[in-house]
Amino acid sequence: MRRVALAMAAVLVLLTAGATAVGLAGGATAAPLTKVLVFSKTAGFRHSSIPQGISAIQQLGAANGFTVTATEDAAQFSTANLAQYQAVVWLSTTGDVLDANQQSAFESYINGGGGYVGVHAAADTEYDWPWYGTLVGAWFSSHPAIQQANVRIEDSTNPSTSHLPATWTRTDEWYNYRTNPRANVHVLANLDEASYTGGTMGDHPITWCGQLGAGRSWYTGLGHTEESYADPNFTRMLLGGIRIAAGAVASSCGTVITPPTTTQPPQSTVISLRSRANNRYVTAENGGTAALIANRTTIGTQEQFERVDLGGGNIALRAKINGRLVCAENGGAAALIANRTTAGAWETFQLINNSDGTVSLRATVNNRYVTAENAGAAALIANRTAIGAWEKFDLL
């Protein structure tokens, strides 16, 4: 932590010295940036880098003349309270974090000229709120292991990316998205999928911006690691994004954001799964209150699931017995259980069609295959790296 703190101090020196240049990179200042809200509530996976992210943004504010309020209280999303902020940073939020009234207040805030900054898991948030999907640009689908990759800068004049090299090599967790946002946003940077393993998009935008109503949106998929917030290239990019969203600098982000196809209601069908390991049906044990296990010889309500197609080969499974989505609990480290109301990374699975007619499920949260542990004698868990008999199911 001491090394991170020292690095952050160095970042602030660089940013303070270069504040004027960054502010003018996109043109004349349009409005003063005075107050920013950082929102980091999580209802799914929680990133360990959130405290570092909050600290970095607070220090950016101290060095560049704006105050920062950090909160995980969704009640802050009221029309009156949001009006005091030029931008709201959604810092690695996950899951369903706002209720209907709070969503309405935020929509009014953006449509009325407010600014949105999404960082990393902001794309793993509010899957049942189509307007938010439009605002963020694309929802999270999956990610490989943390590794080094090349980020290619597409817009070298934008205030958030003008300081970066044409090819920026860094280590992070690289998100794949359910849809390619390029047609609906202004792309600032993309990933070179040849420079790392696990990219699934081909053309792979990773940082973008746009305009929704009178408001502005800026998003980056970077920022998973704690070290990101001690990287002057990253924090200077984030500062530029905050200024763009706040309307404090002119920029090339005038693209009007239009709804992605993922805003259409997902289609569902009722299925059952039979494990090849023991020819038993997967059940949402105890009415869905216990972990899933393949131990039933007949199909009843507990053995029926709605297969919700999320696009791109991704599905969610909703247990008929309780109407809850199956979750790879604890980021895949614990047994599967039907206990969630919305589909985020932990509730999203890649459906694999095997050559023998069976299917396998790979959890997007950790890229591990679901297995009928102990040949079906123990609860299902997403912890396998290869497909064998225990990882195969008949889809009925």
C-alpha cells in the first residue's frame, strides 16, 4: 500500500503540472467543473480496487479544482441531489443498484445535461434497465484472466486520450461485451486481440463516449486492478473522461448514442438438464434455497428452468420453482444456487454445444465450466478448465 500511495503522489504531481494542457486538449473550456459524485454500490462481484479508485478521483479533484463526494447510498439519486453535480462516476458498480424512482431521477439528470462516467464493471450493472444499457454503450459478457494487452488509440485528439501513445501496452482485466458498441458511440480506443488471449469480439472497442439527450457519456473497460489507479496514463485518461462528461471541455464525443440491440427483451424457453455423469436431473434443491445438484430421477417444477437467451451464445437460467436466476456464487468459488433477480456476470453462462449432442456451461465470471461434482453426488460448481463427463449435460 505504501508503494501505491507513493505512486499516487507522483501521479498527482504530473496531473497538476499538466492540468492546463489536458483541459485545453479538446478546445476551450465550456463550463467550470466543480463537483463530482462517485457511486460504487455493488450488488454482485465487488472489485478490490474500488477504494483505490475513489482515492484517485478525490486526489484528481484536489489537484484540479473540483470536489468529490463518494457514496454507495442509492438514495443520493434524487433529482434535487443530482442537480449539484456536473458528472457522476459509476466506479465498478455491479448488479441492480437503483430502484425505479432512482433510475427515473438519473435519467432526468442525464437528459437534462448531466454527465456519466462508467469505469470497468459499470458495464456489469443494471441489465434490466434498457436506458442504462443505452447510456453505458454495451453490457459485459465475459473476460479472460488478467494479462498484458495492447490498447490502440483511435482518437489522438480527444481530451481523454490525446496524451497516450498510439499503442498503449498495459495489464488489466479485458472485458468482452455482449454487443459491439461502435455503431452507437464514438470509439476512442480498442483492444488488439492478437496481443492477448481470450478476446472474442474481433473489432474490440474498450473506451468510448457519446451524447444522450443533453447529457454526455464516457466509458472505459479499463480499471480492474488496484495498480491502475497509480498509473498516470490511466488516471489522466480518467480525468479527461470526467471533464468530457461534465461538459468542462470541448471534445469529439458528440456522437448521439442510440439503443443497442441488447435492450430488446431476452427470449426464454423452459428446459431441464440431465447430468451425463449419473443420468440424474439438475434440481433447485429445497425450492431453490439450497445449491443446485444433479440427483433427481424425474422432472418436476424444481427441475425446470427458463433458458433466457442473452445474445452471443450467452444464457441465464431462471428456476421455475422460485423465479430466481442461477448464480455462480462468490464469483464461481461456491456452488451454483438460484437466488438472483437480475442477470449480471455471475448469472451469465456461455452455452457450449458438444460434438456428442450434450451441452456444457461456462460461467462468464471466471471462464470455468460447470461440473456435477463427485459424479453428481455434490453440488454443481463452476470450477473446471476442461470438459469431461462430469461437465456434460443433456438439454431436455
